Amino acid sequence: MKYKKIVIKIGTSVLAKKDRRIDKDIIENIASQVSDLLDKGIKVILVSSGAISAGRGILNMTSSSLSDLQAMASVGQSELMRLYSEAFKKRNYLVGQILLTQEDFNDRQRYLNIKYTINALLSEKITPIVNENDSVSTEEIKCGDNDRLSGLVADLSDADCLIMLTDVKGLYDKNDRVVPLVEDITEDIEKLVGRKWLVFTKGGMATKIEAAKRAIHSGIGCFIAQGTKPNIILDVLNSKGTYTYFKAKPIKEKAKKRWIAYSSKVKGKIIVDAGAKNALIGKHKSLLASGIVAKEGNFKAGDVIAISDAKGEFARGLTNYSSKEIERIKGLKTNEIESALGYKDHDEVVHRDNLVILYGEKL
């Protein structure tokens, strides 16, 4: 196989039976397939949903309140890991649990620490099993869904393949036929996401398309396939069976810039004039205070912010100044910043090394 490091996302719709309890046979089937890959020296990371569903089955709870869902996740995550651990031990392999929230991706050092932990586990032939930390997460710190999380993990771990397993065979076209290959995610492709929606997942096909978009722009090929089909992982990797493959694009940005563009949460917005936009896009310059018209939101130095003009967002970057400071220095020349603030830590509001042009891409 041409792939050396693979991220496999397993949706709740794959793991849950009709009564929404976790299907032990499915987990054992997945563990067996992954173990076959490990035997070949291929590194595998699992991003697995199912904690809330497992907890709901154990506790026999029907509530959907945040506190009850968090309780279900707390109980269910332990059960989920027990099932994975027992399944992998049958092939003499170990698994390691990693629970994350969006806050872990917002901070660059914490982001890198995730990478180091995953690499340490993989070096010992231990399969990391990643999930959203639903027992503590709220809307403010959620990654959003495990489709997005799988794309983030694939990028930070330098994977060369992402497989998203769900309860349908792939992306369906207007005639209910699976699209085998997607060269580029265009508006026509995005219009197909309303077809064959999923049963148990949060976002359905739409979130998978967004995850695929991020993956392919990070140079990672992406598959969507039916996870309940026996040997589907091995079939996909051997170009057998039915699935949708999203072709990877050449990597244009370095890892840090991809983190700015895709992984971290935008904390605010800076609005610039036409001259500043032209300097950023056409001349690859840094953003200076003189080109700033306004700011939106409250943010601090070091946060990721959106950069927009009247037409909308076109870039993202790490700001060297807080929202309060920008309110005082917007429109000023660089040599006037110290007089306005009483100090000047940086000439640039956003340095070009910490700035990513999005070219109108939807993120």
C-alpha cells in the first residue's frame, strides 16, 4: 500500500445498533482491519465517535440536556475504550486515549503537544484513539464534530490519507449513484450534500465535505465509505469496492500557516482598505496599522483573527496587537504607533510570516 500513516474516522452511525447501543462486532471488525495494517508497518490513528451513544445505552437515559449528555459521555467514553482495548488486545496491540476540545487547537504549543503525543504512541505501535472531550466541552470550546476533528488530526499528524467511515457508501450524485472521484470540491459538489443524510451524526454529509476540503488542501487524500461493510478499510486502501475519493492537492502552505487557516478558532476581525488588501494579496506584504479601517470583537495579541474588506474575509493571521490597541492605532503610520500607545512592540499588526491568504475559499 502507498499510504504510511492513515487517519480513520468512525461515526456513531457505524458503531451504534438500532437501539443506539454500541455494536461490539463492528468494533472488533475495525480492530481486525487496523491490526492487519499495523502488521504491515502502517501507522493508524482512529478518531472515534460513540461515547454519548455508549453512555446512553448503559444509563438508559433519554434526556438531551447538556449536563446529561456530558454525563453519558463520561460513562460512555470508558466503555468505548474498553471495547476498543479488548478488540485490539486479541491481536496483541495496545490503544491510547486522547480527548480534545477546540482550545487544544487554538494554542500553538498545545497543538504541537498533541502532535508529539500521537507520534510517541505511534512509535510504540500503539493506536491513538481520539475523540471530542464531550464530558466537559461546551459550544464555546467544541471542535464542532468529529468529521472536522478528523481533518485537524490528519493535518497535525502529517497523515497521507483520511478515511471517514459512515452509514452510506459515499457521496451520491443527483441520480443516487456514488461519485467515485472528486477532483475538486466545487459548488456543484457541495449541492449534493443534501442527499442520503445520515441517521445519528451531528452534521451529516455537509461536515464530511468540509473536512474533505480541509484535508485535500493539506495534501491529504480523503475517502468516504460505508463503515458497516466487512473489510471496508482494506478494500478502500486496495482500490476495491464502492466509495468516494477526494483527490489531494499540492500543499501550498507550511504547517504553521495551515494551523492558522484551518485549525485554530478565529477570535475577531480586522477590516482593511483596498490598498492594504492589494498589498497583502498582490505584493505579499505584512498588514500595517495604516491600512486598518475598523476591528470587530475582543481579542488579544497572539490570537488568530480574520482579515476582511467590504466584500468579506480574504485572509487570516496572528495579530501582534490586541483589539483595544488596534482601536487606538488603526489608520496610523508605523512611526506614529509609539506616540499613540506609549510603546511599540511591532511595526506590523500581522506579519506576512503569520498571515494566510484564503483566496475566497470557504472555511
